[in-house]
Amino acid sequence: MRIPLLFFCVFCSLCGPALSPVHAIELWLYHPVNLLVDKNVDALETIWRRASAAGYSHVLLHDSKFSRLGEMDARYFKNVERVKKLAAELKLEIVPGLFSVGYSNDLLSQDPNLIEALPVKGVPLAVQNGIARLADPGAPTLPGGDFSDLKKWSWKDGNVVADHGAARVTDPNGANARIVEKLKVQPFRQYHVSVRVKTQDFKGTPEVKALAARGGQLNWENLGVKPTQDWTVHHAVFNSQDNTEVNLFLGVWGGKTGSLWWDDAKIEEVVFLNLVRRPGAPLAITTADGKPLVEGRDFEPFKDPHEIARRRKTPRELLPRRDGL
């Protein structure tokens, strides 16, 4: 592994004259590593010695385990002490990367309620026999969802064809192959899409995409469709955000060879999906005339059974095994 000295030299030549002489340029090494694995520390030592010799003064050290120190055993902390001792010898200052913002799996494995939440507003509910259900007569539907008549969809690419009550794509050879429905939605509502998918030696990535009519993608799930699979139900969810029109795409962008079938597509408005519970994301339910209802008094407390089951498991059961775990 080469230490990127060139970047710092160019930076100095471009920016050096404008810098105050009292602030020397610092050379930092970014080093992501899994300190649970002994051989990783061996490799780290080689790199850090080269960095020190080249004039580096700081190491931005990142390890996903920094978010799970309470789960680590003595072997991990032995390696941590070894790294600290090496840094002291080489006069390198360790700056730990503690906040994994972006791909925040490490942090969210401890508490998924720390995730950034999308708001859901004004969802109408009707109570009958003590049970509240969503009651939105304007919720969108898919009239062509059974694929008996592809003309019921808003539009499609020419290589999407009818095949015994399903929509089929065969050998797109790099072309887009999509079928689309234009939907009227309410702002800041949640929607669940389900569809059956079958493939045969298909090279490409089948996707369900909700695209705002004025631009912007609203969902990012990977459906996980296999190159060859029998009919399997796949799911996607999206929040409409501040949009009133959404184009729902079922298809593939730049697929290559093989066959892909779609059937039984449905959309439903849903509420309390992936509900985040923390002070910064309050839950507010009112009567039709605006009277606030109190959780635990006027309605049962909200609990996610999947989250309860998740917390009953040990951290080792929850987290994928990789890099020696």
C-alpha cells in the first residue's frame, strides 16, 4: 500500500502561500481497519511506520467495533493497546472515527431508533370495534396490476410484452425495459408495493422505483431478485415526501440477456411502518376535531414485535460474521 504523499505536495503548492506561517501543514493518514483480527494489526504496523517516516503526524483510525465496544472481548482490547503503544513510539496522534454517519449500520445495530426518520402527516384512521385502520378513499391503486391488459398501465417500453397474464422482458441487450403507472399520492404518506417476479438466466437488476413526477427517487431497496427463480413476491416501500404525483416503475435499466416476468403488482397506503420512537420524532394522534390522544391511555402503546425479538437476541446473533467475527 502506497502512502498518498502526492496529494499533500500538490495541496501545499496550491494553498501554501495563502496559509498563515504559524500553522504548519499536517499530514493525516486515513486507516479503516478491523482491530479484532491480529494479522490486521501486523499489517497496520508496517503502514504506520512508513507514514511516520514520511512525516505524517495523525491517523484517522476507524473500526466498526468502536460502536460496539461493550461487546468486545479481551483479545480486542489487547490489540487496541498494541496500536496505542505503536502510535506513541512513532509519535502519531490517533484520532478515532466514532460517528459512522452515512452507512450507519454500526450505530443502528445498537438502536435502530437513531435513524433519520421521514415524517408521515395527516393519515386518516377509522376506529371500529376498538381497532383503528387506515381510511383513505383517495389511496392509489394499480388497475393493471394483474397484467391481464398491459394497456391499463400508463406506458411501457416496447420490449415489455404480454405473456399469459404476465409482463415479460427477454434479452433487452442493454435497453431499458419498464412498465409504468402514474400515481396521485398525498404528501408525506407511506406506500407499500408488492409484486411477483420470475426469472430465467436473467442478467440485469430488476427494480421497483418510485420517482417523483418533478424529479427525484423516493426508494432505494434492492429487490434481491436472483438470476433464475420461480415466482417470488418482492416488496418495496416509499414515502411520498412533499410530492402529489409519483411514477411507479417496474423494470430493468440496461439489462442484458435472459427472461424476466412481472405479475400481481399491488400498492397500498400503510401507516406506522418502520415507526421511529425517540423524543425527536414524536407520535401525535388526534380525534377528527383535533383533540390530542395520549398513548397508553387512549390507545395501546406502539410496539414493533420485530424490534422486540431483535433485542432479545445477542449481539453475535444480530450482526453478520466477517473479518474474523
